[in-house]
Amino acid sequence: MGFRIEGGAVARVVIDRVAKRNALTRAMWEALPGLLTELAEDDAVKVLLVTGDGPSFSAGADIRELISGDDPADPMAELRAFNLRAQAALREFPKPTVAVVRGHCIGGGLELAVNCDFRFAARDASFGVTPARIGVVYPPDAIKVLLDLVGPATTKYLLFSGELLTADEAHLKGLVDRVADDPMAAAEAFAATMLTRSQLTIRSAKESVNALLAGTDAETAAVRRYRETIASGELAEGIAAFTEKRSPQFGRHPR
């Protein structure tokens, strides 16, 4: 399949094609939404880490498959559809997601990373989008994700040049949230913090951010989540813990 799933409260999706620098195949793009649905429906999972096995996150799409489709007028049609569906599934995953990046994070690899909520990178990581090197027209949906994250100038720089950014450069441009000697340890520590927070608050915040970026209604879901915090006792528990100077014990974890 090309992915390895590791369960638990802090679950992992591991890109597992080390011999190919974790290049992403059409079958992998096709499979990813289903894997994410299973993890989303697992109440035990609270945070998802996305990473690559070995020294690289992912060197991108498997180039041999780019124009292997049946339609000579649009040989990338099926691959593009699977790719965009996988990106959307990761972007809309209801729980916090962190891409943990070592080595190359290029093309399709970067598409996975930027559709996570956060990106933690090793100091040797490098980031780039390379369609201009091979004549691929980058889909607008994928461009919008970059645009929302880093703005028009950096989006154009990446797409026009096809050049790679170092981890420090990517951090300065807002593409990376944290650079660390051990990004997995940093991501796990951050995940541990999120496990102590109200899952209803986190869920609501992610829903609202996604809705606002998409230009859709954020208010209806936010009101529903607010009522849930009252009905579940999470709001009362949070206020009581603050008043009593103790850590809150949030017991409700919504699906």
C-alpha cells in the first residue's frame, strides 16, 4: 500500500517506500482517504502525526505515473483526481494533524505536509514544489492551500522557480512551524500538550478555521460546539480547574 498506520492516542501515518524516497504512487493517493476515515472514526485517536520512513519525508509523486492514464488528451486525469481527493481528506481530518519532516519534502510530499495543521521539520529538511521543472500545470485547489498558508509571493516563488527551501528558510516564510534537532520528539511533546486540552474546543477551532478559509458558514458549527461544552460539563470543568489552580480533567472526546 505504501503507508504504515500506527495507532494510539497519538497515531501515525508513515509513508513507507524508503527505497523510492517515499515517492507517492497513484494507488497511495487513492488509498489515503480511506485510511484517514478509519482513523477519524477511531475514538482512541486524538492527534495524528504524518511522517516518512527513513531519511526523507517524501521526494514527491512517482514521476513514471504522471502521464500513464488512459486518456491521451488528459493522461493525468485519474491521478489528479486521486491526489486532490487525498489532499482534501487530510485537510478536513477532524483531529489535529502534524507533519513531521526529515530530508526531502517535495512536490506531492509537500502537498501532504501543507494539508496538515502543523509542520515540524528537522534542520536538514528541504521543501519545494517542482511542476515548472517538468511542465505540469499545478491545480488551483492545491495552489489555494499554499496561498492561504504562505501568501502570494512565496507561493509564486515556489511555483515559478521550482527551487528548494531549507528548513530555516521555510520557517521564515511560514511554511514550517518549528525547526528542531529531533522533530518527532518535538511533535510528540506538542501532541501530549494537546491531549490535555478540551477536545471539543480543538475540534471547534479546526472546524471554524477550515470554514473561514473555504468561505463557508462557521457560526452554526461553532454554536453547536459551544452548547456541547456546556452539556458535557467541559466548560464548567475548565473554569473550575482554573479557579482551583489545578489541571482540568476533560473526559469527553467527541467523534
